[in-house]
Amino acid sequence: MKFGTKAIHAGQEPDPSTGAIMTPIFQTSTYWQKSPGDNKGFEYSRGTNPTRKALEDCLAALENAKYGLAFSSGMGATDAVMKLLAPGDEVITGNDLYGGSYRIFTKIFSNYGIKFHFIDMTDSENVQKYVNDQTKLIWIETPTNPTMQIVDIEAVSKIAKQNNILLAVDNTFASPYLQNPIDLGADIVMHSVTKYLGGHSDVVMGALMLNDDELYKRLWFIYNACGATPGPMDSFLVLRGLKTLHLRMKAHCENGRQIAEFLKTHPKVEKFTGMISITLKGADLQETYRIASSFKSLINHPVSMTHGSIPKSERDKVGVVDNLLRLSVGVEDVEDLLEDLKQALS
Ligand SMILES: *Cc1c(COP(=O)(O)O)cnc(C)c1O
């Protein structure tokens, strides 16, 4: 099946009891069992729920993976991966991460004896230098949020495999429409489903996709034991959102391209990284706030929002500077988005 067909149909069969073609919202906590253990594979909705299962199978298909696990947020999914580790283990990760990932690594898991190396991963040779006997996980985010740096997943996966290290990739920014890390050698793909996958700004959710049977058992154990699993209503909303993922991604890419063309020559723009982050020429924090507030469409000021938990010295090193703004180029008519940019930057 091709991508768009999978986004619409994967994991979803007509409901056997009614013939409903859309997966029902199984709003139930528990399931009837004829005798203990004699059930249809569902016991208690923290661990298993049919609406969530349909979504997980669809999410797995989109990443060419065997298994999907949905979590109640992207951070919940990241948390589960980190719980594969034990005190003394080391993690190699990028120096330009989503602020919440940096926060959970430094403020939560560092307290449990896990050591993190935040390094420049755009040069995969650099990764090798930090590998030792304690290294158990490499965590890649690519493209990075918000500076759009690119990490070579395939090159890093070779290093991971040679050294028997798990490789997890936060694929939120590319979406499975543009990049499939498992095909490039990753063991686990993580998504903040809240973003492109959900696509309608009405659900917070996370997901892990993977192939290995043993790893799936370990992660499912954590998922059920720790319980950060989403409910059936949210699962239904994401199943619904996914049906337009391929259409939306095409429109995002086309709008992003046209906006990049516009920004390339705009006198107020110092540089724009990748497609959607811009630093403003000569703007201080106040001026940057003013411009950010005058946008009608969604805009992010990483320093005061998503990346506020990263110390300024660290932020400045990787270019998350005070005058950086990140656009979330939507699927509105591009003429309206350009009009908005023109007035905000005037
Ligand atoms: C939003 C985001 C997360 C966190 O996901 P939540 O669903 O907000 O918990 C992780 N990584 C990236 C790249 C993100 O953009």
C-alpha cells in the first residue's frame, strides 16, 4: 500500500458487530471475560483498547514498522524510551533538541544516574568519539526544532549497530510522509502526534514505532506499567486527522517553498534556516516580541516558549537566539500567509 492509502485505511477494518466502516470510539475501561483470561485480547484500557489499537496499527504502517504504541503525549513516549535504561547508562544526543526533551533528560533522568552527552550530531564522526561501554542509547532529532539542522540517520545507525546501541529518532518535524527512520536503520521512531500527525491542534499525543519483537515487549511493559496511554476519544480524533496527512503535507511543503522564496530577499530577515525558522535583522528581544505578536498565523518564539528550559548560553551556541522566530507554515491559502508575513515584517 502507498502512503496515502495507508493513512486512510491501515489498521482499520469494518466493525464486526455492526459493520460500521469507521472505527468506533470504545469508551470503556474494562472488558467482559467469560472466565479469567478468556477474552478477545482486551482486558483493561490502560494496556489495550480497540480504538487505540487501530490507531497504533495505522501509525506503525506509516513508518513501515511492525508495532506502534500510542502515548498520552510526545513526552510520555520519550519517557517510556528512557525507562529502558538503568543507572550508569549513557546517552548520546544532539545539542539542539526540542526544549521538553532537553528538560526531561537533564531534570528528570539525570537524577536517576543516566548520563547525557549533548553533542553536534550533524557530523556523524563526532558521535563515534562519545561511544563507550556504558553507551546504551543514541537519541536523534532531525530536522531539529527550531534551527532545522540535519543529522544523517543512516550513518549514525551504522555506529549504533557496530556498538550494539539502541537508536531512537524523534521524527516529529519531518513526519512519516517525508522521512522513515526505520528504513534508515533506526530501532525506534518517536513522534509528537500532537503536531503533523494529529494535524488539527485538538489533541496532545505521542507515539513510538518499532520492529523488534523483544523491544516491543519491553516497551509495552513500560507503557502498561507506567500508564501514560491515551484514551479512545483522542485515538479516534487522530485516526480521523491521519486521513488527510498526505494531503496536508503536500500543501505544507508547497506553502513552505513559496514562503521561503519570499523570505529569501526580505530586508528584515537576516537568515532563514531550512524552510521555516527566521532570525530578524538587528531586532532585540522587544522588537522580536512585537513582530511575533503582530502575526495572525501561528508563530513560535523558541527562546520564550518551546526552548525556555534550555540555558541561554547553550541556546546561543546552537543559534536559538533571542531574535529567532519559527513559523508553522499551515495549509491556509498561501496568498493569505504571505500577506500576514508582509504586514508583520513591515
Ligand atoms: C512537541 C514536540 C515534542 C513533545 O511532544 P508533546 O506531544 O508536546 O509532548 C517532542 N519533540 C518535538 C520535536 C516536538 O516538536
